[in-house]
Amino acid sequence: MSDSLAAVILAAGQGTRMNSDLPKVLHPLAGRSMIGHVAAAVAPLAPAPLVVVHRPGDDHVAAAVPGALGAEQKVARGTGDAVRVAMAQVGAAATVLVLYGDTPCITTDTLRKMLDLRAGANAPAVVALGFHAAPPNTYGRLIRGANSNLERIVEARDAGPDELAVTLCNSGIMAIAGDRLANWLTRLGDDNAKDEFYLTDIIALARADGAACAVIEGEEAEFMGIDDRLALARAETVLQDRLRLAAMAAGVTLIEPAAVHFSHDTVLGRDCVIHPHVVFGPDVVIAAGVTINSFSHLEACTVAEGAAIGPHARVRGGAKIGAHVRLGNFVEVKNATLASGVKAGHLAYLGDAEIGADCNIGAGTITCNYDGVDKHRTNIGAGAFIGSNTALVAPVRVGAGAMVGAGSTIAGDVADGDLAVGRAAAKTVTGGAQRFRDRRLARKKQKG
């Protein structure tokens, strides 16, 4: 399909209601930008080229879509003008698919239905995507003829009472015959309430030329446009629900589905159990049989089979958690590899480290990885025991089977099988506590 399909994503809207310095279509949903979701939906259809129409100075919007070509709409003159701007990049595609960067809930299946209709026998020149919504609303209306073919699209602000009563609404997404689109674009007028060139007017032009136009219907949520933060939140809910359903269909148990937040690329193996209030950032891959307990946050990491994470654990970028590892309350792991069977049950920070199989990491242990200038690594051999409240000052190595006593600060290597204790000597002052209190009380009384 790549030789016959071009896709144009319109992303030159002002987005003023977002009240943001970030271009509207770059706001994230489920760990990916709005326009990224649109591009991901069209990617399996292999469009060549994929063109992103953007505002002046917003070249980074097109750059956010891998492989896309940018086209600048210098003056905002409507959707028809925006597609006109893209035509120099489109080439001789049989079909031009027009999408919107702020409709992130669109799916590949729906787009494929449009293209299948365009590719069929006696294919219509234009296929529009529509949905039913109860009036009153501000959507354009799809007006059908007696044979159910699409006759015209009327913007709500230009519609009369009879047209506003129509419930079949326009999503704006169209698949258009490439060999006819340029001609229709040159014939667009701006005699409307906004003095703009509406892409929707090509339906009337196509019908005047005797070309057939058709409608594919979908669900309203799929065509939700994002204009403000409330709509952004609603779209997040739609996408999260899809991700949750997909996870459960793949054999994952979500104890309270609505309380789990996914990224668009989260991978979970069969028989994982995810407890409430778990957050997955981007680039997380979880193997089969893993349990993730409540209030844990994972991002850019891998977790091997049978591991148990949390509650209240944080697994950060570059972490590789081995099979049957146990990470408990308030344990943070960053850029570290934990081999199989490692146990870190409480209150630990394990950053920039290699930790061998079956090590035990005591509560309060930290790898002191940063010296104020550079990061350094800690290497702990298999079967080592690290006592509670240990500070491992990197770069440092604790050998296989070695032991470190609780409360130690270890700044030098510990050989395999050795015992290291680095505590300061304790000093006991007989009666010192009472004398201290007496002095403080006397001083306080003098001040009072």
C-alpha cells in the first residue's frame, strides 16, 4: 500500500485553549504525544509520504514524527488551505488520507476500513469518517442523499435548522482520490462564516463532477478532538481503558483496572498481577508471572519472570531486574542489573550497580554512586550479604559470598568470602544523658 497511499496530518492549529507553551499536538497521552498516536495509527498502512502540516516556527512538530515530511502553513486559512500546502510533498499517490494531529484516539482498523472501501470495485472518490452524536453540538453534519451516498458536509456554524437536526457528524478524516484532489483544492472558496477554505467543501465539488462519496461510521470516542486540558484528560481515559482491556485479554490480572496507569508501549507477560495505583512509564517490559504491588512506579526497565516489585518501589531507567527478585517497600533501582534471586526488602537505593545472584541487600543500604562530578558503579558478587544501613562508596566491589556488617561505610573493595565492618567505635558516657538534660533545662530557665 505504500506506493499508493499518502497521509497528511494537519497540525497547524493554534491550540490557544490549552494555555500552554507546548504545541497542542505534542501534549502527551499514555507516554506518547497526541500526534504520535495519530502517526502510530497510520503507520501499519505504510503511507509514503507522511506529511505533517504545521505553523511557522513549529518545525519540531513534524520532527516529532519519525520519517515525516514537514509542510509549513504560513497563514491559517482553514483545512482546505492546509491540505493545499501539503500537496507539493504528496506526489502521485492513488489515495490521500487526511488526518488531524489532535485526534489521538483514531485506530488503524477504522482507517483500514476507509482504504478498503477506496480500493474496492466502483470505489468512491472520497470516503469520510462519521459518527452519531446527539444535537446540539458543534460538529459539521454529513448530509446523505436518497441512496445513502454522501452529498455534502455542512459546518455547524453555516448549517440551517434541518441540517443541525442531523445526528451523523463529521470527524474531519477523509480518504480522497489523489488524482482528483488537487483540482478540487484549487476550486475551494472562502464564502463562509470564517472566510476560510474548508476541506469539507470538496464533497460538494466531487458530487458536482459526478464522483461518488461515501461514509464509514465509527464510535464518537475514536474521533475525539483535543482543544483543552479537559478534553486531554478525557482522551487519556479512553486510551487507558483500551490499554487495560488489552492487558487483561492477554492474561494479565489487574486487581483494580481503573487504578493502573499504562504507557502506550507497556509490555506485560501472562499471569502478571498488577495491584492498584501502579504507574508504568514508557519503555517497560515485564515478563510472565511478575507481581507488582501498589504505589510502585516503573519506567525504562525490564523485569524478568517471577519477580515481585513493591509496594512503594521505584524502578528507573536502565534497571534490569532478574528472575524471582524481590524489591520491597521504598526500594529504588536505577541503571542497575539485579541478577536472579536478589532480595532488597526495604528502604534501599541501588543505582549504577551490578548485583549478583541471591544477594541480600539490607534495609537502608545505598550505593553512593555520585561524587559531585561523575557517576561510578558498585559491583556486588553472587551470594553476598549487605547488612542494614550500609553505604557503598563507588567505585567499589564486594566479592562473591562476602558479608558487610550493618551500619558500615565501605569505600574499598571486599574480597570474595571476606567480612567487612566499617563502623565508628561507640563511646558510652556514664550519666551523660541526665547531665545533658539538666544543662539544657537550666539554660532554658535562664532565658525564660
